[in-house]
Amino acid sequence: MAQDVKAIKERVAGALDKQAKIRRAAEAERRIRDAEPSDTPTRMEALLALFSGRSGRG
């Protein structure tokens, strides 16, 4: 009986963890989508910046 309760608690905790991860990912996706177009470089712009040494590092 105690093992069953422990297993159920672990499953619930795992499900809540999974739900939180999904919620965080959805929020991050929403923030990216809502960002101003000028603030978010296109994929090509990001690649050009990376390979031309203008990636902002250093």
C-alpha cells in the first residue's frame, strides 16, 4: 500500500514537472513571437553575424 502511494506521488510529481516545462516552453515561444521584428534577427542575419565575426561576443 505504501509503495502504491509512493508510486502515485512520483507519477503526479512527474506529470506536474512535465506540465511546467510545457508551460515555460509555450511562454518562451510567445515572447519570441511577440518580439518586435527589428529586435529579432532573421535566421540568415544571425548566421551572417556568426560567420562574419559580429556575433557580439568579445
